[in-house]
Amino acid sequence: MQTVRVALADRSYGIHIGAGLLARSELIAAVLPQPRVAVVSNTTVAPLYLDALSASLARSGVGVVPIVLPDGEQHKNRQTLNLVYDALLANRCDRGTAVVALGGGVIGDLAGFAAATYQRGVPFVQVPTTLLAQVDSSVGGKTGINHPLGKNMIGAFHQPSVVLADMDVLRSLPERELRAGLAEVIKHAAIRDAAYFDWLEANMEALLAREPDALAYAVRRSVEIKAEVVALDERETGPRALLNFGHTFGHAIETGLGYGEWLHGEAVAAGMVMAADLSRRLGGIDSPAFERLRVLVARAGLPVTAPPAIDTDRFLGLMSVDKKARAGRLRLILLARLGAAYISDDTAPDAVRTMLTALGR
């Protein structure tokens, strides 16, 4: 087991990475204010891992209230959130009852928001079961639900007490979900670590083949990068925004197609290529570096452009209501070069329109 620390003063916590961690319930028990938790999962993950985690927690003397939700991004909404509140209230969970998220990014975000708001905040633990959640969404305390007009528009910052990234659960991950997680892996390299990007180019086939050493390194390095950025800027008032590379384009794709039509990682993958293309047109990343990014995303089996179903005007409209927009202006994360991103607060909509038009939209 390896541990990466997120340094946030009295809200600091460890991210444990290794095999067999579902059986290491003492890592969870050590941070609980009382020996009782509510485990939030979904209909896909619960049959695989809920019993194992519950039995492990029982061996540590921790009681479990199971809460199983429907699976899918389309259920990341207030109706499903209320199912969590209903279960917490029905089981008389108090402020000492921690909420444990057992699932991917949707469960982590939704359960985390429930933990942030139930009785004005209860402890929270992340047990991510997808690659995307392990490398990105389980780290940093962003929680929330979607609104029909925009993704993650309703939420709160609520840091977990601990994160357990069990590498064994990735064996059961569907191929499409594995590839979607690789989008966030590529993102971390593209914005902050050129040497890591080189490593990904050399090891993409090993990652797709789920070679344990390659996956463990990718999870650890991505978590290290995100932990460094979050420690600098917990609430995204500055450099943490760099982690949104590709996300403004990606969120427009998800909202425009309908939640769940594309996986989050698939939308981010296309969004990264689009953001890199815009960077190139604006004098940032050069053409050879852009092509390296595009090819790496394609090698991961991910889309490299937005679907034609969303026309240019609608795409721009969706981007303008993204939560990262400021005073109605687009706020985009662009690349100066591979491994170095920057925040553009004044990107002209016409430049985005020209790029979208050039893609045949």
C-alpha cells in the first residue's frame, strides 16, 4: 500500500492506494467518530462489493446502513439525492454517522453532497471503484449533483476523511469505463507533467491491458498531481482551475447530449483535444505537441471531437453557462505546451466558434 497525503491543515487526509484495501477496514474505522456508517452505492457496484466492504467493517466493529441507488449519470439529481436523505433519516443517522461512497464518480459526488448537507455536514469517506474516480473525482472534496441546464451546478466542497483506492476492483471495470478513466489520467499529465505524458505514450497498451504495476503508477502519479494542486487552492479560486482542462467543452457535450449518453471521461477526452486545438490556434501549444495529445487520446480508445448532434450555436450557449464562466465570459484552460496549462479569462467566443466550425460543426 502507498499513501498520498492531501495537505489541508486540519482537513488533511490520506489517499491509500493498493490491492486488497476493501479488507483493510481499520483504515476507515480509524477516522470515524462513532462505529456506524451509511454506505452509499448503486445497483451495479453493490452486488460486487457491498457485502465484502460491510463484512470487513463488521470485523472492525462498525455497523453499516446500506443505501443502494440507481446507476448512471442521469440519476445524479435531486430526486436521487432525496433517496439518500430519506434513508439517513429513516435509520436515525446522526452527525456522527459517516457517509461512505462505494462507487464511481457519480456516487462519490452525490454521496459527498449528501454528507456535506445532511444535518449541516457529517463525515465522509471515499471508496472509489472506477479508474476515473480513483485518479480524480474522489480527491479534492468537490461534491454535487447535476441540473438540467448544467452539470455539477449544485454542490459543495466537502473533503473526505480518507480515500481507499483498491486496485483489485479495477479488474471488474467494464472496458468503456476503464478508457473513460484514462481521460483524466491524460489530463493530469497534459497540464502539469511532461515526463508523465512521455510515460503514458510508452505505456498506454500496458494500461489498457490492466497491467497492475502500470495502473498502480498511473493512479499514484495522478493522485499526487491532484493532491498538490488541491493543497495550493482548495476552493478553486486560482490554480485548481487548471484541473478543469477539457471540462468546459466536455460538460457542454454531456449536457447537450443528455446526461449518461457519453461517459464523463469520454466527454472530457474530446474536450481536451478541442481545448488543445484552440490553444494551438491562439499561439500556445505547437502543432506537433497537439498531434501527440490527439493521438494519445485516440490510442486510449476515446473520442477526439464533439458529436455533430450539438450545433455550434448551442455548443457556445452551453459553454457560456458552465459554472467556470465569469461575468458571462468564457473561462477556459488552455495549454502553453505539454505539461504546462494556463487559465484564459478572456477567450473570445469568436475564436471558439472558428475552431468549432473548422471541425465541421
